[in-house]
Amino acid sequence: MATDNKLDRPRVVVTGIGAMSALGETPEALWQGLVAGRSGIDKMTITDATEFPCKFSGEVLDFNPTSYMDRKESRRMGRFSQFAVAATSQALENAHLNLDKEDRERIGVVLGTGSGGYPETEQAVRTLVGRGGMKISPFYLPTMLCNMAAANVSRLNGLYGYTNTVVTACAAGTQGIGEAAEAIRRGAADVVVSGGTEAGLCQLGQGGFNVINALTRRTDDATKVSRPFDADRDGFVPAEGAGILILERLEHAINRGATILAEILGQASSSDAFHLVQPDDQGAGAARAMIWALMDAGIVRDEVDYINAHGTSTLLNDLSETKAIKKAFGSQSYKVPISSTKSMIGHALGAAGALEAIACIKTIENNVIHPTVNYENKDEDCDLDYVPNQARKTTVDITLSNSFGFGGQNACLVIGRFEE
């Protein structure tokens, strides 16, 4: 098996990507919007937000699942599964992976999600209360269960290999990619469909996040409400979507003549062991994940050219993440550029890290760092380089992507330019 020059193990590369986001239904639409500093956040339409302080969301507008699957299949899936299947279709096409020529027992699926079928659960409870339990849809369970996104991707594409679902709140997409890379490293698969998916925009989800004051209460311009690291930030904007990466063992990708987009250099996860929903206020748990990911990649912190921040736009998270970066990077923390994808697409929870991994791949491909928009008022405690408001042209070979979730679940990826 091919190995790199530093670590005696199989190398894992990215050969295809697919995306569903508030900026569009392709990775290209996502990237073009990010570089332009264009927000996809708008007034919430997918559910009635009348009674909630937060009125905005990052929705995948005009999504039609029958563009990616037949109507019968779409009606048997939750929206989060539909997103995963759709983004996988894109990613397989982007990878030019002809499944009929592959050993399908050597192709796996590892996806992350935070909550699975929240809207489907809400609807089932309404039916239970209003009409009785025997009126609940027989498709409720397969539309709700967290594992069904991976199951549907596997089933519809005939992928018989290693399958898993990571449910670590907002860290799930990032950790899903990391676990997929580990499956390839240990020889369990040659190819893994990896990433994250989420579609939790409903009154149940909005009520839960609003009552703990996690969401923005701003009522001004929708495009201005997500403000990571800004002094006037007041909560995140809920969103939905999916990001899918096709990961391959390097030898497998080379043997089939694949175009290699990037390499997964390292990954790690950690726990704050601190609080139910608040991050470690000193950033120690997140710092551990970053340090361990760099160690796993076999690189030092000075080699990192860009950090894609978790950057949720909440008071506590952005401060904690800033402290964590300082712990992990020392004086280098003031030199490395950092930006938040969530400033433009909102927080897609279990899909967020996968969409941000795609942003990292596009950053490497184009040598452009997308901005953190709405950074207008400096927070004296958040004093790093957050690439405010304008994209930046610069050479980027190695990126670090952060994802931190409720329960103190932390995950980090190191994604680099592929070099033979």
C-alpha cells in the first residue's frame, strides 16, 4: 500500500465532493457564494417561526428530491436522508467512480448527523396526539432513525462494505469523515462515502434551541444576523444541508486514474467532559482535538496555512474557540488566517463540518480563503485574524477544520494538497 513520507500507513485521498447548502445544490454554488461573501440566510419558510425569537435560517431552497431519486423512494425517506442521497449522487459523479467496475464489498458509507429525522418525529407526535398511535405512518421509523441516511446511500447505490453513523451533535460531519479515513487506513475499505447531513428545521428543533438562547434574536437584515467573532454576535442561525466526500485509498485512486482533489492528512476527536451544552470556557478540549489532529497528520502547527473555524456566532463558542486556537497554536495563532463558513450558510449542525471540509478543499484548489462576513465590531477577547468581510488570495497547502458539538464533542480534520 502507498504510504507517505512521515507515517507508515495507507494514504487517504478525496476524489469527489457533493453539497446541499443554503448557497445552492452543488459544491461550486457553495464555493462561489462563500468567496463572494454572499449570505444564503433568509427568513425561515420551512416551518412557522411566529412564536420564536429566531426568525431566520439557512435553507436548501427549492430542493426537489425527485431530481435525484424516484418519487416512491423519496416518500420513504426523511429530508436528511434525501439530502445525503442527493449529495452522494453528485460526489460519485464528480469522482467518476463507475460502481459497476468496482468491488462493492470494498466500498463503505460513514455519515454523521446530529438529530436524524426531527421534522418526521414532530409530525408523528402530532398524529399520535391528534389521531392516535395506529395512525402514525408506517414509514415513520425509517424516516427518523439517524442511521437511515447511510443506509439509504448504501441501499440505493448497492454499497455492501463497512457502514457506520456518527452522532456527535455538531461535530458529526467532521468526525464522520475522520472515521471513514480510519476505516480505509485499517484496511476495512478501499472507498468510503463520507460526510454529514442534517434537516432539522421544524418547530420541535426551533423550540429546543430557542429556549436555551442558542439562536440569534436579531431582527435586522437576514444576511447580517450570523456574525462569528463579532462583538455583537448573539447566537447561531439554524440551517440544513449535506456535504459528501468520496474518500479512497491512494493506490486505489491511482489505479483507476482518478483525479485527486485533496488528501486527508489527519483527524482527531476529544471530549470537553465539562457541560451539557456549553463549551469548555478555556477551550482545553477543543485544543486537544486540534493538537491531536496535527500529531495524527505528522505535521507541526507552523505548517497550517488556514483554519476553518467552528465559528457559530454564539458568545461562548467563539470565545472558547479563540482560546483553544491560542492554546494549540501559541504565537502562530496570530499569524494563521481563520474564517467561518457559518457566517454565510448558518449552522447546519451534523452537516456543518462536512460542508466546511468541502470549503477547505476548494480553498486549497483555488488558493483563496473565503471571508468571515459581518465582522464589523471587534471583540477585544477575539483578537485573531478572522479574514473579515473580503476573500483573501494566498497560497494554501494545509488546512485545519474544527467542529465542536453539544456535550463537549470535538472533532478536527487536517486536509492538505495532494503531493505524490
